[in-house]
Amino acid sequence: MIKRVIILVVLISLYNCEELIEVEDISNEVVTILAPSDNSTIDTNTINFSWQALEFAETYQLQIARSGFETPEEIVEDTLVSVTSYTKVLLEGNYQWRIKAINFGYETPYTTQNLTIED
């Protein structure tokens, strides 16, 4: 009888642990960019990139490319952050930047914007 109770307790514990480690699928979600908006022209070199928090995201991957991601002259930033903003100093020129949300098991597609820096 005691063996049956122990087995039952172990099975219930395992079931509860499965529920605790379930990861929310965010792969169909989209990260909403706040600033800079698409096709912005900015006359300062210090840029504050910001986006809305996505529920169940643990980190965000931010990438910035000089002249665009299809044929980049240079990837000037590729970083993981756990907050919803990032500041970077950029030289004059044309850039694309993109952001995606990541959790333990899933990631969203990138949201991409264009940006021009004029000094």
C-alpha cells in the first residue's frame, strides 16, 4: 500500500513539473518597433532603438547592418538584450536594423526597419 502511495506521489510530482517547464510558443508573434520608425532620417549619431515588450520573451536579438542585410557593407551590431531599448552610436550612412524576440524554445521572425544617419 505504501509503495502505491509513493508511486502516485511521484507521478503527480512529475506531471506538475511538466506544467512548470512548458514554454510559450512565440513564433507567430511580431515585435512592434517604437523608434526609430521605418525610413527615418536622423541628424544625431546616438540612436536609441526601442520596441514594445513581448509577453513570454526572455531576450531580444538586435542586429544593425550598414546598407542593409541582403548585401551588408558591415554588421555593426549583433547583440542579445533582456530590455526593450538599446543605444548605439552610428556613423553617417544608411542602415537597416532588426529585432526578434527569443524564449527558451521559440523565436519570432525579425522585424526590420531602414534608417539614415545624417551628420
